[in-house]
Amino acid sequence: MGLIVKTFPKGPLSENTYILTDERTGRTAVLDPGYCGEDILSAMQDDTHLSYILLTHGHYDHFAAAEKYMEMYPSAIFAAPAKEKYLLHGGRDNKWMALGKGTGVCPDAGMLLKEGDTVTLGETVLRVIETPGHTEGGICFVTDKEVFTGDTLFRLSVGNTALETGDRDTLVRSIQDKLYELDDDLIVWPGHGAATTIGHEKKANPFVQAKQKSAPAVLAADGTEHIGSGEFSGRDDLIDVIIPDSVREIGMRAFASCTALENIVLPSNLRRIRKELFSGCTALKKVHIPDGVTDIGEWAFRGCVSLEKVIIPESVTDIAAEAFLSCPGVTIIAEKGSYAESYAAKFGIPFKAEYV
Ligand SMILES: [Fe+2]
């Protein structure tokens, strides 16, 4: 079960108006209501429950028929981007786009959407991400399988940034930092033109390339045995890090507050995870603690809000009570029957026996 998406590329300037229907419940939304015609109305049966009229940004070609839908479905909620007020109320470019057919002013929204908001359509949840650049307040809607990108990202192209409130650098950042971070398999349903996928655009879009991930930084020369307390603390340029196997000891807070650090390969000779070692590493996702480590110190992972997995070997027989303080998404992965399993149970941390 999922979302049924029907495309009507019939809005002004061939804008794509989408009809979204949650397969299990029949709940329906119209997204970017630039067009309303017989074909759409016959596709929406009499018993269609139109729950939402959704808007990605404040250009006239995307909202031209919003008022018509609102009149026909008075219980539907018109939800528009919170930061798009200027254009929604008739910016200069919208008057131009109205081509004499309207005022370029959008009807008032019943719901204003911002980053992280969700719209629930039956069993489908559409998550809002803010993607400024084509316009200052543009948003995209993301589900498990698709993303509706408005005029931010097109198949092998991107939205115009020369119109009012547009900005090229901001658009590139929105695509690289928000859209290209989504799963490659997600279908991209754009505001104009054919559908594509995130993976295809990352590979082939000539306007915005995916960010090159830099090679992991190897910290400390091979042969080094000791990394000092606080030695790399606060470095915001470290993303992927490898520590040479010769290192046996890493001091307290050695990587504390390395806010960009995502992955670290720890040396196989390490014996202890010292106090506050990764405290405040807010981007850290997964840590594999090497076999041979015996204890994990107080606040070792405090505030690692992105931490998803910590793999803990059987050699660990002592973990401090607050080692994982403020790690809301962490799962401990270890052998069944290990000390780590009983620790996880004691402190209510999710546990999985998938030790590899
Ligand atoms: Fe637009």
C-alpha cells in the first residue's frame, strides 16, 4: 500500500498538478493546484475525500486553481509554505505570471507549513522540508517512496533563480544538503516536466552535482601509540576519520564536540573508551567498538543526537551509567547474553543481537 500519484501537466506554463491518493484509505490531496479541469474532476469521484490542497511555493502557475478547489471542497485544508507570504500575496513576478488572467494573489492558507511539519493523508505521511532558492519560502513534501519538489529540482534541470526572491547559491545548497541526502530510490515528482529519481539526479543533473565526500582523514601517524586528552576536540572539519591500529590509548574528550564527525574507525588495539570521548559529536552515526575494549567511560557519547548504532564486543564488561546520556536514537548491538545486553535492558536502551 502506498500513495497513488496522478500527474496533470496542464497548469499555466505546463505546471504539473498532482492528485495524491492514499491507497488504503482513499484520502486525497491535490498538490500544486495550478489546474482544475474535467479530467481531474472525473478522476476524483463523488465520494473522494479531498483532505488537503498542498502548495510547494508561491508562484501563480502552481496556485492558479486553488480557489476553485477550495470552493468545491470547503472542508479541504489549504496548506502553504509559512515563509512564502510575500509571493503568496502577489509579488511582482506573480502579477507577470498571471498573464492578465488573475491577480497573482493566492487565497489565504488554513495551515502554514515549515521544516519538519507533517501532513497525514490516511496512512501516508508527507514530511515538509524547506528548500529555498527558487523562491525564498519554497518547500518539498517527502514520503517513504517519493518527493514532490515543486520548482526546486527538475529532471536534469533546476528551477529558475532569476525571479523575485530567488537565489542560485541557496538553491544549490537546498538540493545538495536536503534533496540529495534523501534515499537514491525516491521518485522525484517535479513542478514541471517528467519524473525522475534522487539517484539519477545525483549522477546526471548537470546543474547541481552531489557533494564529493572527501576521503577519510587518517589521524596520527602510523606508529603513534597515544592520542592525548582533548587532542582533536572541537575540530569541525573532521567527517570520516581513521585511527591507525598502532594507537592503544585515546585520552578523555579527544573528539568531544567534533560536530561534523560522522564515522570513525577505531584502532584494533584500543583498550578503553574514555570519559566524554565523543561527547557533543552531534553528527556521529555509528561506532564499532573494537574487540578488546573493556570499558566505556562516563558521558562517552553524551549528546550524540544522530547516533543510531553502537556495536559493543563481549570484551566490554563495564559501561558507565550515563555513557549514552542524550542519545535519543541509539541502539546497542551486541551478542545475546553479553554485558552490553544487560546494560541496555537496565537503562532502557534498544538492543539488537546482530553482532558482526
Ligand atoms: Fe515556480
